[in-house]
Amino acid sequence: MNEFLMGVLSSLAATGLTVTLAVLWSGRFRWLLIRAVSRLTRGDFGQTWPTKVEADEDFRRELARARRVDLLTGRGNELQRDTFAPLLAAAGTTGRQVRLLLPCTGTGQDARWTTDREAELATFDRSHGSGLLHTQIETNVAFVAPYTSAGTIELRRFDAPHIGRVCLTERAAYFTPYSAHEHGRHCAVVKYPVSSPMYRTLERIFAKTWESST
């Protein structure tokens, strides 16, 4: 009987340990811990994913409950994918604000930073170098045109270096710094809580870029 009880207790203990470790290892628990440490220390502690694909699940969950979304991006292809579909469908609902910054294209000075980014892309992707990036940006502008015309999304065009993608909600900021040697979808994504200094920096970058955009 004692051996039986010991076996049962050992099994329960092992199960409990497994569940506890699973909870501690989960992304949600780690995010709660990051938020707590950031709030207590007022430091920059972010949750990092090696690529956009690995961050997508968390990103979609954050967008689904956000009341305010500010997005600055270098191309905007993600707007046509499942990640942003629920946000676009709910855009314009009571209390929800969506602001979008996409780069200027065209010719000459107005497109110098888009041309600069395409020159970087052309060093490792043969499909770029002849204006493809310009075309892709304008395609995404056309895609959101019904939403901007209806006033459910605010769109402005920025004239600045393509340094990365910034997405802000009232709870968190996602930052994807672009590399000169790979597409943004292959770059790491860092999530900062609203209490962190980096959140405030990214918020200021978006605000200043928005103010200076058309």
C-alpha cells in the first residue's frame, strides 16, 4: 500500500512540476514578468522573437484587443494578410483608432528613401532594383483606400529612412529594426510594455513622423 501511495504521489508531483514548468515557460507568463520588472525598474526589458512569423500569434492577439493602433511600416504587405484582417474589419468601431504611415514613392526627392531601401533589397533579392518596392507600396495604399475614404483608417505618407516597422497599441509597442541585408520578415521583433522607456521613444518617433507627413 505504501509503495502504491508513493507511486501515486510521485506521479502527481511529476505532473504538477510539468504543468508548472509549462506555465513558467509560456509566452504569456514571460510577458507578465517583463511588464512587472519593467514597471518596477523603469528599464527597457522586451520580449524578443527571431522572426516576424514567430511573433505573429502574439501580435494578432494584441491587435484583437487594442483600442488604438499606430503602424509605421516600410512596405505594408502585411496589411493584406490574415494578421491585420480582424483589425481592418473592426476599424471605425466605437472607440477604435487606426493610424497608418506608409512611405512616399513617386519620383525624385519625394521617393529618395524608398529608392534607398530598394537599393539595399536589390543586393540580395534580384526582383528588386527597378521600382518593385514603389509598386508594392502603392498597391497597399490602394488596398486600404476604401477604409481611408470611409474615414475608418487615417493614412499619411512619410519621407524618412526605412529603419524598421513600429506598431503601437495602448498596451505595448512592437519594433522590427530592418537590416540592410535581409527582408523585414526575417528580422527580429521586440515587444516593449507601455511602462518602458523604449515604448515612449517609439511613441515619440511615430508622433513626430506623423506630424511631418502628408
